[in-house]
Amino acid sequence: MGNTRSTVPVYTGSVLSANLIALNSRYQISIAPPSLFFRTLNKTGALPLSLFPLSSPFSSSTIMGSTRTSPFSLFSILFVLATTSLPALAAVKELWWNITYVKNANPDGLFERTVIGVNGTWPPPPIDVTTNDTLIVHAYNALDIPTSLHHHGMFFNSTSWMDGAVGVSQCGIPPGETFDYVVPVNTSGQWGTYWVHAHASGQYVDGLRSPVVIHPEKEAHSYDAEYTVVLGDWYHKQHSELLDEFVNIANPGGAEPVPQAPLLYFAQNDTYLGPKSGSQPSGSTTAVGFNENATIAFEPGKTYRLRVVNTAAFAAFYFWIDGHEMRIIEADGTDTEEYSIDMISVTVAQRYSVLVTARNDTNANWAIHANMDTVMFDTVPDTLNPNATASITYSSDASLTDPGTVDAYADVPDLNLVPVIIEAMYPPVDSTYDLEVQFATMDDGTNHAMFNNVTYNTPLVPAILSELSLGQNATVQEAYGPNHIVLDHLEVFDIVVKNGDVGKHPL
């Protein structure tokens, strides 16, 4: 196997168990709250795309009237994959995303603003694939700033330059150019609930985000139908304005911008559900039902899977349904044994699937609640309603039950969740890395988040591109700076995370 080494760009995510995914000597780390102690093992993958180095010939073509330059001959690669490597039932699912500004979006009914959408619409379309698929997203940047797409929680084994993190795994897509994201769903061994979002500056705050569902060949649990429940927070200002206010000498305490509203809406398959009958949405978002204009249909006695994903920038949510019990069956892409619960807490980027069995009567419709956790807000404006309420419809003639109140919010006791597929324990640890999360005002007078008193600055050259171009020097620590970790191949190591903040903080 050899004693190869590689740098480790660190990404944060929210998964049931922490795994270091070795991307053929290119790695991704996902760290799960609430655990503070993780063990990881380097593993290698063998996706044929790893055979094509950065120095591969460039290819050009024309799309939407502009010239596209891409760092890999992707279509020739895909032809090889499609004809030699994919299983008999595999499919290549292509999506053509023209990333554009969309005017007059008004999902909260309070304020029309410009957002970032896809193909002239907002929200960007949900993605629905199976484990046999290779997903290709042809992302054309029609914005006036660089952008990117990050498929959150999904593995890019041997192709981490497709992961979309600007400054770490790729450069931003320049305005007027296209990048073809090849998402190897069929080789990742993953299924479940995920999402895709911009990973350049704060662009996903402006709306470039949507859910992703990967269906396995056979589900671990039985149910009759499913819906995707999308949670989000909503700001009336552009992300650039919010960043200027946040990282500012006038805000030395680092108070995060508070959203103007919560969002709650639904998708099924690859389509968002429209507003319920009789509602009057406004702006360019009239085709989708949000909050009180959103509903899902239940039939008596049937069991439904609700895939809940928090696409917010800042707000955590508490989610529950009046008159119905929920059973958790998935956490961040990991199937779990059924776990009965009345309420789930969903922090930013987390995903849960719950089973809900419909009632046997149709005399009433029932409220679905998604309340923002305002404890995270430095101030709660008097104008903010932090609670979003949608509904389950049993009958168009029935009225909505009185939502009432809850006595207290409760977090998911996720240490009680048992995965359906039990992973083997890792071998004894070779090394340990301690990371303390901190927030402090630095010499520039602004507040910064830090690991071990070091704040993050985006490198001019993405780390993965440096690694691919340095040849025999690719494993030299000094090539990347003091805060990258260089690991031996198949090294097992522990990450110990300490929360130095005054409040709970997911990673």
C-alpha cells in the first residue's frame, strides 16, 4: 500500500458518526455534534476520475452563448464511466443549472428582494436521485461574482475538486463560465437526505440552496409516501450587506445578524409543493407554498416519511406536529432504528427523517410547527415572529386545530439513536488532534471564530490544487502553512473538540 501522505483540508458538517473519508489521498472530515471525541481512519477510493491529474488537457465548448472552459475532459471521462464502470442499472442524471439573480422573491410575505436562483426561478429545484445514479450538475454562473456548489454531506471519493468549497477544493466559477459537477452517487455508498448550497462567500444566505434526496435500492423502513420538509431562515438584506455589518468594528462582540423570518416549505420527488387553496402569495415565489400557505396531504392510516432538512444560515429549529407522534429513522444520511419522539431539534445543515402515521379520522387538519431557537440570537426584535406554522390537510372541508403551546423545547438525545448498519470499531489510535472552538475580538477590532486561537483565511490557491500540482512535494507540511495536518496513509487518529463558546455550538 505504501506510506503515502496527504494534507487534510477540514470541512465541518453534521453527521451521525464522524468519518475521515480518504479521497485517494485527498480527505474530507465531517464532525458530528454533540460528540466531542471522534476516531477516524484513512481509507482510499478508486473512482476512475482519480486517473486524470490537474494537468489534463483543458476542454472548451459553448453553452448559452458563452465559451466554457473546464479543467477536466469531463464528457470523455463520463463516456468511459458510462460504458465500462457503471452497474447495469446505473443512470447518468444531468441537470442544467443557470445560476441567476431572481427579482421580487417574497417567501415570508413581508418584503420583496432579489435572490440567487436557478433557471430564473426560486427556490432552486430539489434534486432526487437513486444510489445507482451518477449526478452531473452543469452549473453556469450568470451572476456578476464567482460562485460554487457544495453537495453537503456527500462523498467525493478521489474527486474532491468537485466538492465546491471555494479556497479549499476549488476556485469559484467565474461569471459567464460553467463548471460541471460530477457527483458519484453510484460509488459513494450513500443514501438518505442531503442538500446542495453555494459555498462562496455567504451566497447561500441569498437563496442558492435546495434539498437532495438519494434513494437506496431498498429502504430500511416501510412507508407509503414521503415529503421533504425544508426549513430555513430568511433575511431581507443581501449577504454582502450582512457580512459587512457582522465583521465590523461597530460589532466587536460578534453579534450575528438576526433573520427577519423563518421559512417552512415542502417538496415531493423533484418538485416543490404549491400554496394551499385560497392563499395569496406574492412576488416571484407564487408557485411555492411557504409557512401558513404550505400544506401536505395525509390519508387516514397511511405512514409518511418526512425528510426534515435545515438549510438556514444561522437559526436552529424545533420541529413538531400537533396530534401526531414521530419516529426518527434517519440522521444525516444514516439509517437508524425507529426512535419515538414528540419534537426534534434541527441545527443548521442537520437532517432527520421521521415516520408519521396518519390519524384515522378526517374531522380536523393539524398544525406543523418549526420554531426558531431564539436563545442563539443576541437580541430578538419586536417585529420578529420566530415561529413558522404549516399544516397537514386531511380534508379541505375541515378546520385547523388550535395549535396550542408546548411547555418546553427539547433536543434530540442523539446518543440514543442506533444505526441500522453497525460500523466496526477503528483500530487503536495513532495520533490525537485537539481543537478548541473560540470566538474573540482580534487586533483589527472585529470578532472572529477560531480553532486554537487561529482564525480562517481563504487561501489564494485552493489546498487541493496545490496538492495536485506539487508532485513529490505534495506531502511537505511547509507547502501549506502551519495549520494543515499531514497524515500517513491509513493512519487512525482522534479529534477532540472543545466548545469554548458560552453557548452550545454545532459543528
